[in-house]
Amino acid sequence: MKRICAILVIAAVLLVPGRAAGQASPANGNRPALTADAALLIDLSTGKVLYELNADELRYPASTTKIITAMLLLEHAQLNEVIVVGEEIKRIGPDSSTAKLRVGDRLTVLDMLHALLLASGNDAAYATAVYVARKASGFERMDTDMALRVFCDLMNEKAWQLGAKNTRFTGPDGYHDDGHYTTARDLALIARAALEYDVLRQVAATTEYHWQGRRWRNTNRLLHRDFPEEYYPWATGFKTGYTPEAGCCLVSTARGGKRELLGIVLNSTRAEVWKDTRNLLEYGFNSWKQYAMVVEGRQLLTVPVRGQGLGQPSMVRIMAGGTYSDLLNVEDIARLKLDFVWAEGVRKEDEAGLVLQAPIREGQVLGQALVTLEGEVLAEIEMIAAYGIKGGGWLSAGKLLLALALFAAVLFAILLRAFRTAGDSAAVRK
């Protein structure tokens, strides 16, 4: 009874009326307009989230579920192991996508991965689940019902380990069940873990695979040149999904230059899912740039110095003691600011404005350069003196000039007095 109530609550959350499918979310500045109900875009090298839309709302994942199914297969079996297909494939739901497997078929693990990720076979998912459950438990004669329950436990345990704590799986294939759900953010965590397996990357990038007279064509149209409206030249994988309740779902990867992106689109439409994904990926490549605001060892500014010794420089060059480089939205780059906070005792104001007080040591930390964006401090970089400037004490340039002026005045007064005295003496003699 508790399980039924929980499912009803989950279903109520999932089915809360929102933006209707097919109605694009409004673009915000240079952000993409999407038909999808939920989306997430991540830069894989940095892990930085570049865009999100309802990323933490519960959604049905459909056949993107097979990503974790494939991952569990690799965790429990070697690529050359042979899986014998059993009666479990008769358990799949009506209108399921299949790899056209038959009872008694013998597939290597590598074959099965293609049946899972290219053909998106629910029959392949069930055969995988039973095989993995029996092997993981050591109970080779485990009945199908128990094996499926064990595999779902493995799926949920794996999701929890990956941090996907708003996810629950009730089947290996993603066929609709009200209690089978995830979020765009959780699905991204699962996909990132799957991308650690080179073989899964290779399989997901394969456009077509032939096995014993059967042809499995990748359901990801981003990879197919013969779908010119959907084809995306930088696409590298990963997995599609569809049920009437989940809508069209797509987990995608793409590589451009040195950057690789992971996109998640949930509850789009058959007509728009490819466009949504292309727009999402294009936004990531075009609207985000790696930008270095401050580079270690480069000059930040020069500042006048007072109190230096005779012959010492009147300006000090200040260098960056570190680097601030980040993947930034191009609109944010134009709004970056660099503020300076000076160390105690080095700053001095005069009529010309900011000056620094000698002595200054080479390599001395003179303060912090703050990289800010609309008031938020993104980085604090030490400001380093490029060279030393000695203080003058009483022989400082300014004080020397003052002393010379005083000496000249005193000398002039002495000479003037001597001249007057000499004049008075000459007058007396006359």
C-alpha cells in the first residue's frame, strides 16, 4: 500500500501541468529557445553547467535508461563473454523497440552493447538484466522475476553511488512505469560515468552494426548524414529515448576543437528533439569561451612610488602572481571587472592620486587583484612587485631636493650677510 501511495505521489509531481509540449521556452539573451520540458548542458572537461531548464524536476527517462543498463553489463562481464538469450525477452512491453533477438541467440557482451545502444532493444535490456543479476549474485539458476528485481536493485544502488539521488528505476529498458523516473541533472551524472568507458563511447558513436544477418542502425539521427535536417557534424553519441509519457528524450555528446559537451533533453517532441539538441550544443560551443582575464607573470599595472632613494625608479611594475582562466559566457566576459585591494602600509595618497611608499622588495605582495562579475568575486590574484625599490631615508629624492633648497637658502642668507658686512666696513674706512 505504501508503494502504491508513493507511486501516486510521484505521478502527481510528474504530471503537474506546465508548459505544454511543443511550446518553446523563451530565449533569454543569447540562451537557446527549447521545446523540451527539461534540459541540461555540461562542459565535460570542467564539469561546468552551461545551461539548465527544470534540471531537478522529476521526468521519465524512457530508453535513456539503457545507459546505466549497459554500464552495469560492463561492470560485471568481459567483452568476449557470451550471453544466451532466454525466455525473459518475452516479458517486454507491447510496442517495445527491439533488436529482434530470439530465445537461444548467443551474443558476446560487445554484441549486446550494440543491441542496447544502437537498436535500443528492450529485448536486449531484459537479456542483459537477467545475465548480470545471475552473475552478480552467483546464483546461475535464479528465476527471471527475481533476477529482474536484483538487477533493478543494482541499477538504483549504482545511481545512488553516482549521486543521482532523485532517480528510481523499476526496469532495465525504460518502458513506462509511473515509479520509474529521474531528472536531467541525475541523468547527466549517469551519462558522465558511462563516458568513462571507452567502449561505450565507441558503441554510441557507431552508426550501424550487423550481427547474424540483423542490422542495427543507431537511433540517434544526429550521427546520420542521410538525415540532413537532424545531422550534426560534431555529434559523437549517445542515447535516444521515447515513450508517450516521457516524450522524446536525448542524451547527446559532441566534440568541437578541444571542447566536449554533454547535453540532456527530456520531454521534447518527435519534430523538435533534434533541433532542441542542436540548438543546445550550438549554444555551448558558440556562446561560451575559455577566457583568461589574468595570466601569471604578466603585468597588471604600473604605479608611482614616493620615498625612494636617489637614482631609484619612480614607478613600480606590478605583476600577476596567479592566473584566472575560466569557461565563460561571452556576455559575461564583457562585464568582468578587475579591482585592486592594497596591502596595509604600501598605499599612499598624494595630490596626483594613488602612489606606493618605498621601500618595496622584489616579489613583495602588494595586494590582491579581484576579478569580479556584477559584484561577485570570481578570483583573488596576488599582485607582485616586479623589482625592488630602495627607500631613501633622509636621502630620498624628495627630501634631498628639500634639503638642497634649504641649504641654498641658508647659503644665500650667509652670503648676503657677508656682502652687507663687507659693504659696511668699506663705508667706515672712507
